[in-house]
Amino acid sequence: MSLELSKESKKKIEQALGRYPQKQAALLPILHIVQEELGYVPEDAEADIAAIVEIPVVKVREVLLFYSLYLRKPVGRYHLQLCRTISCTLRGHRDILKYVEEKLGIKDGETTADGRFTISTVECLASCETAPMMQLNEKYHDNLTPEKIDEILANLNGKK
Amino acid sequence: MATDSTGGVLTPFIHKECQKLKTYQAMGGYEAARKTLAMTPEQIIEEVIKSNLRGLGGAGFSTGRKWSFIPKNSPKPIYLVINADESEPGTFKDRYVITKAAHALIEGIIIAAKAINAHTSYIYIRGEYVEPARILQQSIDEAYKAGVLGKKVLGSDYSLDLYVHRGAGAYICGEETALLESLEGKRGWPRMKPPFPAIEGLFRCPTIVNNVETIAYVPSILGKGGEWFAKLGTERNGGYRFYSVSGHVNKPDVYELPHGTPLREIIYNYAGGIRNGKKLKAVIPGGSSSPVLRPEEIDVKMDVDSLAAIGSMLGSAGVIVMDEDTDLLDVLLVTSRFYHHESCGQCSPCREGTGWMEKLLHRMKRGEGRMEDVNNLYDIASGIMGNTICPLGDAAAMPVFGFVKKFREEFESYAKYGKPHQGEYTSWLAGRK
């Protein structure tokens, strides 16, 4: 087994398997659990995950490539995902993106050299009433302005 | 979240924060489910048919009739699946139900499960809704602890298990058969219909897939009666619905209003009009896939039939408002990029066509467009429309038809001068006669 998980994650996987009459149905939840612990889903974990749900490895790979939330490479500790769809674009997404890119010195899709920040642009996050918005790790940040970005980044820089 | 002077149907629960069991019970919550558990499935379905409740996720199919398609005396287990994949750009209503009225949703699930004889239900929630999923899970845990869910639902001999299943970032999984594939642990490739999910759905068993908002209305219907709900709405659509309003308005928000509220009222009375005192240029009335409307069309009533009559659609009732300074080619480019990104890749017309449309619009935006691009765009969309397994292809084609038909000058100006059109847009008006 090259997939080494904490006791807690293993327990969560057991629980996930118990929710469905077929093991494969637990695949998406298991991938979420693995990613939550490791930050991404490493390629050499695919075979172990496939063994847990009793499907061929290629079926795991297929799912990983299909869904945009699964990461196959590590990203920065803070992942800024800026929504780029209609309402956010109408209310200034591009200006916010440019501001964040200049502030962090990286482009959309890149990670800072210290591994702290990654910027991504993503499709609609269903928070159009608070456009322009972004998801920072798990949390939504609403009605973004340059000042708000400054504040958010200053707070993060205070943390490790 | 706001509503009209009547106070709405679900808005009070949202305002009081009915993700908390005690709050919901204090407002009469779970009384309807208690009553329903003593009814037969036929009686429940009849009441819901009487209410004229139609699916509020976009398709608008009669909820009661859908439930009646479940085979009687099925030897296989029956599943109830709640579609909380909310992904149509411009739509953000279900999040309010999930985070602020989760117990109305859970009660609706109990009633719907009893109506179709399901003992297991899954809520498929979009993966990005991490916090909403957490809140929902807390409400479900509360319900289990209080005996509202589990082996003896509300003290009856009916058992129901309810699970939250997180998606992982794929718009296509809002389509019900793709959702079922995804729930089974596969990539979200839509299935051919028939068989319809009611006959062969999740794990090849009879399955009903309903939207969050639809199910959240069910307790009120059973509590106050189908006729009461029907009377609140129009002839064909019972009750209220949520309108998500975003874009260049002063008060972007969710508004719970009667079916058939005029679009003008929604934009100017409820959402506070166009911001910075600007003029209106265009409105997308029902989520990104619905064909765009021009300012002279906004007296339309926001119901399924009225919008269909003027060549658009109500869809998910996600209203996106654009002011006079909006570059519409850019809006269509962003829309087409979305559909290209989200095409699942199963059907060639959609997989290839959405990419061609995005590429072509990028070229026009760069100022390298040619006059024939305008018609090419239309032709590509025509090649996708109706030629795919699921409606994503149509959803990608319809905005192209709308924008090119109604604002042709914008696209021709880009082809000629590489910039948006100045002045009036008259070609569509002339062609309409």
C-alpha cells in the first residue's frame, strides 16, 4: 500500500462505503477524503483506491480526470479560485484577477515559489448575488474589491 | 432573500434560520410529515398533483405526476435523489434553502419518500458547497437524534435513511442521469432515455430525482393543501418560486415571488433597478442557457409559458441583468467558454461545437473576426441543437441564437471594427415583422 492515511480518514472511508449498496458509489467520497488529508490525489494512490472500491485503476483515473475539484498535483496552501462566469465578469472579475495576479506576482494557474498561494479561475460557483467572488480553500469570499483582497491576504500572511 | 408583501411561502423559514430543528418545529415544522405518514402514497401524490407544483430545477415537469411513474410493488428498492448540484450560471437559490431552511428540505424528503415508498434518499450537492454541505449534515444529524429520520420516522413504522453525497465540480451532473452516474462513482456521462429514472435509475432501480426548491415546497403543500398552493400561482404553475437576480442591479438577491411576476417588476421594483442609474441593455431571464431578452421585452410574465411564447425560457429563473455599457460579444464568449469547459465529451456535436464557438468568439474579440463568422457561429449552434444525448448541447446553442438574433449589430461591428456596436440595435426589430 502506497496510500497511507490517518486513522480518522480510514474510518471515514469505512463510513462512506456503508452508505451505498455498491462499493463503487463511494469513489467520489473516498477521493474527497484522500484529497482532504493529502491536499491532492497522488498518482500512486490510484491503485489502492481502486482496490478499496473493487474497480479497475483506469476507472479511478477516468473519474479523477473528469471532475475539476480533484487535484492530481499539489497546489499552494491557500488556493484562490476566482469565479470567471457571467455575473462575476459583469461585476469586475477581470479587474480582481489582475489585481490578485499583480499582488502575488503569479498568473492564473500558477503557485508562488514559497508554495503558499495558487491562483485559479473557475466556472460559476453559484454565488452570483455576491459577484465578483472567489472560493479560498473551502470558504466563499463575497463582493470582492481590491481593498477586500488586501485584507484577506494580510490575514493569511499573519498565519503560517 | 426577500419576497413580496404576502411574506412568501419559504421565505419566513429562511429568515428564521430553519437549519435548526427547534426553530423549525416552533414554526410548525414536521407537522405535515406527521400527517402524511398516515396517508397512502396515492393520497399524497393526488394532493401534490392538485397543487400544480412543477419541478423548479429547470424542466418544469409536474412533481406529482413524476412520482406516479414509480412502478407499484417494485421488487427492487426505490430511491429518492435530491438534486442540489445547483450549477446553472445565474442560479443560486438552492443554497438559501440548504443553509437556512434545511429542515423544510428534510421534511419534504420524508413526504416524497413516503409517496414513492423509498427508504433511502441521497442529496447530491455540488462539491464546491463545502460549508452548505456541512450545515446540511448537521441538520440531518439533528433529525436522526430527534427521531425525525432513521428506523422510525417521527414515531411511525416508516424507516428512512438520508445521506449527503458531494459532487466534485461538474456542471453536467445537474442533468439527472449524469447525476445518477456520478452518484454511482462514475464520470458524469448522461444516459440515453428511455429508460427513464423512474423505471431504471440509481443502481438500476426505480428512482425519482427532484430539485431542492421543489421538495422544500412539499411540506407547505401537504400542510395547507394542494388547492391553497395552486391558487397562489398561475393556471399551470402552483405557488411561488425563487428568482435569482444578479448582474448590474442595485440589489442582487433571491426573491420569492408568484409565478408570472413581470420581469420588469423583478428588475425595477424588487432588485432596485440598474445600478449607477444606467439604462438596461439586455437580460438573460432563466439562467445562462436561456435566450437573451431585449429591453422592450421585459414586460413578459416570468412563467414557463409566457417566456416560451417569446422564444426564451424560464429555466431555473436565474435573471442576469446587463446595463448599457455591457459588451455582449464578451458575455457570449464567457458563456460559450463555460459550456465548452463543462461539455462532458460524450457527443461529438457538443464536444467539438462548443470549442469551435469559443474559439471563434475569442478571434472576434481579438479583432480578427470576419463577416462570415457571424453566420458561422449560428451554423455551429444549429449543428449542436437537438443532436446530443442530453440538453447541455441545446443549452450551449440557445444563448448563441439569442444573442446573434437580437443583437446582430454587436457581432457585425466586432467583425468589421473589432469593437462593440454604438447606437441602436434595430435589425432584429425589423426582422420581427
